[in-house]
Amino acid sequence: MRREPVVAVFDVGKTNKKLAAYSLTFDVLDECRATIETRPWRDVDVEDTDTILDWLRDGLATFAGRYDVRAISISGHGATLALLDEAGELALPVISYTSEGGTEIQDEFYETYGAAKALHRETATADIGFANMAKVLHLAKTRHPNEWALARRGLFWGPYFAHALTGNCALEPTFPGNHTYLWDHAIGAWSGVARALGADTLFGGEMRRSWDAAGTVSESISRECGLPVKCPVTIGIHDSNANLLPYFARQADEFVLLSTGTWNVTMRPGGARVLSDEEVARRVFFNQDPFERPVRTSLMTAGLDYDTFGEFTSETDAQDLAALRRVINNAELFVIPGVMPGASAFPSATPCVVFKDQTWTLDALQAESRRFDDLGQEYFAAINLGLAIATAEILSALGLAKACDVYIEGGFAKNTTFCHALASLCPNLNVLVSAENEGTSLGTAIMGWMLAEQAELDTVGARYDASFEPIQSDSTPDILNYAERFLEIVTSAS
């Protein structure tokens, strides 16, 4: 019996891993998910690579028994790398960027390699804490010298899994070009920090395309999983950049993609390869897309803020636009986000709830177990409105002075209150919500079919039927007045 052809997409999220089978028309025919936590190792947390790879092989074996797997395509989160020894095994475990042990190297790193602002200018990388591959390398080099001495090859997170499946090492542009301090975007080469760390040698080699084949599955993987011996595996792509591919495939003109979830990643492709003074001041940084072009980017932990402040009420968010209008009109309830100051539109502000003449900082709320049940839906409306104002500030930082399309995908695309508030705050922008819930996996699937068919992006991407809903706004002075008062509170809380 003829089995349906698919590409297997391995989407390596920070905690949640997903394996999905995508058809030629980008329908998800099958998928499996796993939550795989980090584990402690010495003074840091590390990724549980053995468990991840065992789970991946089991999933691929399941797919191979059901479908004609034409290719395996990989995407993964950033700020993570693997160092291999002479035998191609891990020289030390893969250090997690969430490690508390990473915070102690902050000052030491900048004393060694240069001031944060100077490095921001040189490498278009903002300081967002330990979520940075240069800092991970510095920790490995200085805190674990014996293991560091064994390292012969470095691999970024996506290419590491390609190596696990094929035995081959490869380099592509999206991982080194993603807030790493390792890449000089202005000249398209390794930075001074990379050379000082030896990363240019560890990770060196030909820069290839993200959808090129790292190789075909190894004999052992073919045998264990039942995959065809000639099944190719993509080198891999940084997850945020995978989200851009469906839009590049549509040959969209100037646009902004707001990819949302725990992290909201706002990306504006194109523009000069050097950040302006204002962009540096507003913590804009570069991603590098698969075509080695800069993508102006800003990060914000909107989903984390939403969940954290949402814990202080027993209500559930009913997406009540009437409650939103009451909050705007009354202008007495404000929720200032910023659970992670390094990834906030307001890095100097203290996250808090303000109601009338009272202010509760996040620390106080957690210590007192304060509840806001009596505020009903207006409390959630204020959370969503605060996140929308923060997002509008980020869009401004990315230089959106003229009209363009802003696409929202992911978790916040379902948040009607947030989307409506954002559109109302930015009347010059065309805010559209995507029906696609899995933008990273979709872009990774497009890559897989490009490899399987040896086809170009526009050819393969044309098979995906994109659907977008424009968001209607209420561009009244009231919301702008509320935003002005909100920003005054942010300033006073800084």
C-alpha cells in the first residue's frame, strides 16, 4: 500500500519538543510532543540531550512506520550550543541559558570582552542576560577548563541534532547571527568576541543555507528508526527565523512579524546593517535571516508577564472588550509588565499593579498573595492593555513611522483584547492576525520540502494557503490618553 509522503519536522523548544509530520500541502498528519526539563550538572543546568534524542528516535520510528518520510527538518531555540570532542561526542553537557550559575559571569564577561554598549554596537546584540552563546562559551572555558580542553568542534543547537542524525557537522547563518556577540553583521564575519573565544575556529567552515542537507541519516539511525537510507536532514534553523519563511515565500513587502508565546519576538526584516544610536538605546538587536540579511528584533516575555500577573485573580480571561473600554475610560487601573527586566520594553521599570492611589510591586504581590478578584474582567483587560502598550513601544523602537503590515501569530493571536488594543494604539499600522498556530513548525516544514524536492522557497511556499484576519481598531483619544498616563507611571517606577 502506498504511504503518504511527509517531511518530519523536529521543533526543539526550550522545554517542549515537538515532532510533526507535514504533508505536501502542509497539513499536520501526525505529531507527538514531550516536555523535557533541564537537569543539574555541577554549578549549572544542562539540557537532557540523551532523553531528547531517545524521544526523537522513537518518534521518527513511529513516523517511518506510517508514512513515506522524504526529509527531516529541524528548528531550535537560540542561546544554546554543543561542544564535541575528537570522537564527536559531547565534551561537556549542553549548558542551559536558564542556569542560575550563568548570572555570576555577567560582570566578568564585559570586563574581559568589552562594555555591553560597545559590544551592542559592534555585534548588534543587546544585553539580555545569560541568554547569549558567547557568555555560555565563556562559562564553559573559564569554569570547566578540563572539558573545554577536549572540545574540537562547536555546533549550534539545530545543527547539533542534524549531527546526531547524520554524523556530519555544518554551519548556517541564523544561529550565530541571533544575539550571540559572535557575529559582526556589518561585515558578515565572526566578531572580535568570537575570535577571542576561539569560536571562529570551533564553529568555522562554509556558511551554507539552513535548508541544505547536513547529510542523510546515518546507517544506525536508518536501521533503528526504519528510515530510508537516503533520507536527508536539514542543517537546521533558529526558531524565530523559521517563522519568517512563510512570509518571505509570499514575497511580502515591508512587514513586521510578531511571533508570540512565552516570549514575544518582534521582527522587522531589512534595513541598514548597522544599528542607530536610538536603536541601541532602545535595545534593538539583529537576527540574521537564512539569506544572511539583518532582521531588526526586540524581545519581550509577554506570555510570562501575562501568566505571572494572571495568578493574582481567580477569574479567567473572557476577552471582554467592554471591560477594556471601561479600563481605558476610567484610567485608574494599570499593570506594568517586566517580569524579566532584560527582556522588557521597560527594562528600568518595576513590574507592578496600580489601582487608583495604590501601587503593588510584583514582589509585594507575591509576598502578600494579593488577589484582584473584585476587579473582575477589568483586571485581565488591564494586563492585556499594558502588554499592548509595551508592544507599541517596541514597534516604535523598530522604526515604524509609516504604514505597513504587522502580522501576529502564536498564542496572542487568540487574545482578542490584546490585538484590538494594539491596533487601536497603532492606527497607522495594518494589524493582521494569522490563523497559523505553529509558525515555527510551518517554516521548518517549508524547509523540509525545499530539501526533499530541491525546490526554491517561493515554489514550495506557494502551496501554503495563508489566512489573515484584519483587526478593527477604536482609535479614540481615550486610549492614547491612557497610554500617556501608563508611560508616566513607567517613568516614575524606574
